[in-house]
Amino acid sequence: MTLHAPESCDPTAVVVGVDFGTQSGRALVVRVADGEELGSAVHPYAHGVLDRALPDGTPLGPDWALQVAADYLEVLQVAVPRALHEAGVDPASVIGIATDFTACTMVPTTEDGTPLSELPGLDGEPHAYVKLWRHHAAQGQADRLNELARKRSEVWLARYGGLISSEWEFAKGLQLLEEAPDVYARMAHFVEAADWIVWQLCGTLTRNACSAGYKGILQDGTYPSRDFLAELHPDFADFVTDKIDGPLAALGQRVGSLTESAAALTGLPAGIAVATGNVDAHVTPPAAQSIASGQMVLIMGTSTCHVMNSDVLREVPGMCGVVEGGITPGLWGYEAGQSGVGDIFEWFTTQQVPAAVTQAADEAGVTVHEHLSRLAAEQAVGEHGLLALDWHSGNRSVLVDHDLSGLIVGLTLATRPEEVYRALLEATAFGTRLIVETFHEAGVPVNGIVVAGGLQKNALLMQIYADVLDLPLSTIGSDQGPALGSAIHAAVAAGAYPDVHAASDAMGRVNRDTYLPDAGRAQAYDALYDDYRTLHDHFGRGGDDVMHRLKARRREASR
């Protein structure tokens, strides 16, 4: 049943949700009364992802991924006014703004929030830039952190499936300290980008409960102890108090009002509500009306985040975390993920397909993805004779190891591009199935799957997931799930709804059972999945350490 806004809500009132992704930012204007999406605009980051060199040409090592903070402000300056123009609404009707971000994406700043990369003399220092979520060059620091936590029997480690990722705050902070101590000393704050952008909007630095819990190892109100951090590195002892701690804000809370300078930047009215920052994956379930216990939402884009509420607390091996109220108040929010999904498909289509494939797609008036998907859809399960591991960007769950790498078995001289493409699609589905099974085995049942994100548009991929999981797949009723989720939180922060549950009922949307599994294909995939598990455990659980040796040689050679 779809509810509507309280009668006291102005029927013309709108909110703005801004979703900051990996390559671009999107602004969405949404009517508060019923969630109708009135206008949107996308603005690409001018500098994109810096993974080979800084803007001045300074080279970067393997596994680096940086961004320029000024690109985020440009999204507010360009995309928000454009979305308002497309919506055809009076800016005076906007009552609130909320934002979400990739995570863990960290901005090193001065006391007043200036990114260090903007300081004189630091434009050529890699550690002065934003460390994007997929920055994996801190794997060595993460390994030491995990080893010490196990040695000391730190109680918080189990909440993260037994492993802390190199993508998260502490590993990235420790890498900064050890490789650029002078930069570390000049850094007053190490801030999640989700919180930095809110700081720019309302002038107040807060820490959102979602990022702090999942990426900042905040459990039961406590961070890792000073003694623990000092054992990692003496100068790391005060990392929490000096660099990352701050006022904690609940999701959907109003943390401030839009400042005059931010109003001038965005074209929005000064004084409107600014909501707590959030993570792109975790803000999406309310948009998909999927915040009930056991409803797993897959946010599928460059990577996939698997998030779910549950009414039980369990220790799930290899999870990214479980946080009380981490998605919505009153429930335990679980997160898992795959570091590479859409990125893998994009890598293949841009780096591996022959020119003839691109030419054929152009002649058919479709993208390379669409062309390969059409060809791949004609294949029976197993017909290509291939099996892949989806670790091209490492493994986030359940192995939490970014020194692992991709693998394709079964290649012959007769293998065609569409066959490899399908094997890569299937590999990501197998990775999701392993995550779902791990939840079940830990006593956290998954009762339904809802897909959000750009990849839901690929019908072949969605059908493969339904067949591999042998479960119906529902899809979010919006092409802009995170931005809609942010808009929902903006409505709550502005007081239009009493809580996220009510706002989700009124403003969210979902298409139930969009894709149904085929019994024959599901059975065929069971056999392929068994072989996937064999490869997964052999290369990922210590059966063969060749991937780690190759990665180590690459790092050494690049020096």
C-alpha cells in the first residue's frame, strides 16, 4: 500500500537528493507528497578517477585510486540548478537537501575543511588527495591491522566478519601516516566524503552513523582503543581523537541549514534543511521500499553492495559490517559487497574486445554491452565452456582480500568475445550467491532480493542472477535509487515525515518479482557454481598463493 504525505505537507514541496558516484554526481528533484521524480541532471567529475597519475603528471603506483574534491562542488554548482530547471519548479519550493556518497572515500583536510591537495606545494603529493573507495594500496596496512586484532582478540573484529578491508578509514589513514608523515601531520581531519560535502552545505562537520559504523569501526559507541592503534604505529595512537572523531549524526537527522554560500552555489534557498550524509548503498533500501527484515538489496553499478536489515545480530564471516541502525533505526543493518562488477564488464568491453565487435555494435546502433548481451543470450548454460573468478578489483566479501585477481578458465582458440562476456556476468552472479549462502549459514535469512543501480537495465544479467540464485528478483522502480533514497531522507530531515519508514512507504517504489528463475537453467548453474566454489577456495583460501605472489611482483617491478 502506498501512503501519502501528511495533510499538513505543502503539495508543491520538493526535496533534492544528490548521489555522488564513482565517475559523476547526479541531482534529483522529487515531490515530497508521493515521490514523483520531477527532474534530474548528471555531471561528470572533471578529473574522473586518478589511478595512473595526478593532474600534474605525478605517477601513481598500482592499486591507487584518487579523486579531486573540487569536482564534488562542481556537481552541486552544475547538476542541482539543471535538475531544478528540468523539473520546472520554483527553487523556493525546495524544503530540504540530502546527499549520499561512495564509501569509504576519504578527504584529508585542514581545520576549516580545505582539502590538502589545494594547499600550495601539495598538488603533487598523492596522499593529499581524496582516497576513493576503490583505493586498494593500503592492503599491507589492512593485513597488519587484522593480524594485530586477531592477536589481541579485539571484540569488534567479529562484527566485520573477521576482517577489516583496505578500503576503510583505518587502513587508509595508517598508509597516509607511514608513507607521508608530513602530510599526516598537516591533516586536521580525515573525513568521509559523505560528511565533507555536508560540511560544505551547512558549515558544520558531523560524522554520519552509517559510515562511522561500517567504515570507521565504531561499534557500541566505541572506536578501536588508543593502545591498539599505538601498537600499529606509535604516532597512530591518537588517530581517532585527532583525525576522525566528531559529533555523530543519525540517518535522516537535520544536521544544519543551507548556508548563504552554499545557496549561491546551488541555486537553492538558504536556510533549508540539510540532512545527515549517507552511503550510496545504504540510502537505497528506503527508495526500493525494502527495509523490512530479510530483504536484501543489491546496488549494482561499478561494484555491488549487498545491504539488508535484520532483526537478529549474528557474526557473518567476511561481511563488511553489521551496525545497529546502520540502514534504518530499530534494525541491524548488514553490508557485504563485490569490489568489481560493472567495472569488470567495462574493462572487458573497452580493453579486450576486437575492433570488429565495436564496429558491429555501431552498425546495429547499440552499445558494445548490448551487442555482446544479445549474442550471449543465445547460449545455453555451460555452452561456452568457461568459468571465471570475479576478482579483477579484489574480493570484498567474503574473503576481504584485495590482493586477489581475476581468472578465466577454459579459454581456447575458438572462444568468442560474447562467451567471455557471459562468463564474466555469471562470475559476478556466483559471487553474489556465495554471499547470500554465507548469510544463511550464519543464521541471517535472506527472504527476498531487490536489485537497484544501473545494471538492472541489462535483462540478460538480471535473468542470470535469478537463475544462479534460484530466486525471484524484484527491481527498484527508479533508475536513480541512491538519489531517490537521499531525497527521502531530505524529506524526513525537513519534517515532512516522522521517520524513514513512513517516507519510504510514500516516496519509494519497487517492481516485485520482475525476473523469475528457470528451473532447468538453475539446475545447470548449480553444477557450474560447485566448480566456482572449488576455484574460489583454491585461489582464495590458501590452496594456491599464486595471485598474491603475482601482485607482490607487480608492486616490486613498478617501484
